[in-house]
Amino acid sequence: MIINNENLFLILLAVVWIIGAILQDIKRREVDNIWNFSLIAFALAYRFSLSIFNGNYMFFLNGIVGLIIFLFLGNLFYYGRLFAGGDAKLLIALGSILPLSYEWIINFKIFLVFISGFLFGGSIYVFLWSIVLVFLNFEKFSREYKKQSMSYKNYFIYSFIFVLILSFLFYFINKILIFSALVFLLFPFLFIFARAIEEVCMIKKVSVDKLTVGDWLYEDLYVKGKKIEKNWEGLSYEDLKLIQKKYNRKVLVKYGIPFTPSFLIGFFLILYLSSKGIFL
């Protein structure tokens, strides 16, 4: 069992920190660096203290190895543009928590379940959140969907051509290709759905005093002759100070759907499967 007296503090620590990150993410669309880094500090301090008490330093070393593995994964997801900075840092911090066994075969199973859980569960959560946004902004969404459909009408033509080709191959070669045909058929609808959601619900005008480091600009900004480009990494500290000092108009900022609840889904999946004896 990975839920034991030794791991109970780590589990409670992770749940509290994930919930704290969720509250910050929903309220401010960011998770403080100090919040994520303090999770690493508390987790490793606990592991080190318990290792000294038990005279076995593997408990502490497991946390270090987990942190290194998730440092790699966090950077992979960040530079692969799957995660924003706060999400990546929270994932890295959880690496000091998740090696909950002395057997690394079990730890890798835990990692796999956690990653699969937050990616799959997160996809469902993001889709449901998007549906809620559509209902709350239905008229604007309808207009934007029609506008995007006209802008990307060629996508429907390309999709139809691919479906005809795959259907032909499906008939003569392999029936499994029908799945690929379905994906191509749905792609333009899902793409335009995502674009319409972004334009209607994710773009907001923000006063310069409300901007924070890491905010995503919707479009390039010119401040006193300097071009501040929109990019995945968001506003730097220097750019933010320049905007707040020299720019006196509201700025268009693009926000994403808070992804931190997905981490709680993945973590609870580990606890549920552990209670069923999956990791024994």
C-alpha cells in the first residue's frame, strides 16, 4: 500500500498545495512561483527528516530522483506548449511527492497513472468547461462561429477530400481507417469551435495595472517605439514594467482555461487505484 503512515503527510501536502494552486489559477489565472517551490521545500525537508529518524536515506533520495524526472517532464510539456509556466512548475513540484514506494517499478506505474489521469481527465474537464462557456456566451459564440466558418471554409473542403480518399482506402484495404476518416471529418468543426471559444471567451481588455508577468498578449504591442511581441512565454518582468510605465490604454490579453484541476484528477486517481490494491 502506498497510503501508509510514512506517506500520509506527503499525500495531504500534495492535496492542499494542488487545491491552493487551483484557487490561485481560477482567481488570477496564474500560480505563484513561491507556492510551487515551497511544495518542493516542504516535501524534501519532510523526506530528509524522516530519513534521518529511520536511518534510511532512500526515502529522501526517491524524492530527489522524482524531482529530476518531473523536471524533465515539466520542461517537455512547457516547451511542447502543452502547459503554461505555472502548470509546468506545479508538475515539477509534484515530482518530489509522487515516488511513494521504495520499488521503482511501482513508482513508474504511479507516474504513468498520474500523467494519464491528468491528461485524459483534463481533456474531459476542459471540454466541459468549454461547453459551459458556450452556453454563457451563446449569442456571441454563434456569431463568432459563423465568422470563423467563413474564414476557414477551405478546411471543410480539404476535410471532405481526405474523407473521400480514406473511405476509398477503407473499402479496399483496411476497415480501421474509418476512424481516421471520422477524425478528418470532425477536425474543421472542432478547430472552428476552439477558435470561436478563444475569440469570444478568452480574449479580454485589461488595464495595465492589472497585468502580471506571464500574461499572454493577444497581439503585438508598440510602446514608445519598442515592439513587444506576443509569445508563448508571456510578458517578461521588463516588458511589464515598460507597459505599466509608458502605456495608458487597455491591453488585449488571451487567457486559457485553468488546467490545475486536472492535477487533482490525476492525484485522486492514484489514491483510488491504490485503495483497490492496483500498485501492490
